Amino acid sequence: MLSDNYAWLLQCSKTGATALVDPPEVEPALAAIAAHGGRLDKILLTHHHGDHVAGVDGVRAHFPKALVIGAAADAHRLPKLDRAVAEGDVVELGDSSGVVIDTPGHTVGHIAYYFADGGVLLAGDTLFSLGCGRLLEGTAADMFASLAKFAKLPGETLVCCGHEYTQSNARFAVHADPGNAALAAFARGVDEKRAQGLATVPSRLADEMMCNPFLRAPDVATLATLREQKNKF
């Protein structure tokens, strides 16, 4: 959606229950929902930025029974929530369930959702493929702690992030970690996908752990330095 945003559609394979994550536009969301059964049960929000929530009310107008779920800490600046959640809360989707992870850094009220039985992490703008979000409200320490939570998840987890930033992230990552052979191979694959107009996400968390300089940062100071360098790159 927009120029480089991703919204995500989740569907329970057993029940057909469907959730939409971070929609900035209405019409593409409605088209995707229609293509996957025409059902919408929930709208999950990771943070308050307009390029993640601008489509919520328009979609909700078509599915008035869909529950909008977002961070309690950000309820005052999100679209009207039907349920406000915090770290550790569980979000049910049919026979599946996701846990809420508190991930400040990009914003102070940012959250993510991890669906273990689907192997899916809805990371919003906290973790991108080969990158992390800008520290617009939080600190490097916040982001370091948030990424550390993701690092504990299974390597096969699919990282579903909020933007198609991978190619530009790859250029910086290779600059920051030029001796990383796994990263070099990953970056070549990214270039090939983008040359074909293909999405580079979701990515595997195991690959991010080997290639993403922000996940590989050993301490807060290193992450802070990397983030400052990336801002100017």
C-alpha cells in the first residue's frame, strides 16, 4: 500500500477467521479481504503512525463487527480501539492465538504480535529485513531491548514488517558489515527480487540473525552508532 507500505492479512486455516494488520489504505485492503473469503474479524495495529492506521476507519465501515486492537499505551492516538492490549496479552484468531510483545523504540507505544502456531511475527516498524525502525520517540536502549525479545523467537519465524525497505537496508548493512558472506548472498537475492518487482518480505528470523546488523549489535552503544550512521547513509 502507498509507495512502500505493507499491510498483512492473517487467516486461521481451520476456521477462516481473518485479521488485517496496519492498513493505511482502504480499497487495497477490501480487495485483499474479498479475495480471501470476504470475512474480517479483527484489525491489529502496531503503532499510531498514519501510514499504518489511516485506512482503519474506512475498512471498519465495511466490517463494523471487526474488532480493532492496539496498544493501551497509545490508545489516545490510535483509531478508536475495541480492545487495548499490553505485553503478554493474547489475541485469538479462530483456533490460532498471538501474543502481544511490547517493542518501544520507533515509537514509545509500539507493539508487535507473535503467532507461534503460524510462525509469524508482525513486527510493524520495529524490525525490518536487514534494518530497524528510526528512533523517533524511543531510545537506542529501548530498541536494543525490543530486538532482544525478537531474537529469542524460533529461527523459522517469518518476519512480517511494515515497509519494503530491504534493498536500501542491504546497502547500509553491507557497508557496516562488509565481511559477512551470508549478508552478501542475502543482498544479492534482494537485488534479484526487486529487479523482478517482487517483495523481499517476509524474511526468516534466522537469516536476519545472521545478516541484520541491528540484530547482531552486541550492545546498546553499537546499535546507537549504527542507527546514527544509517540515518546519514
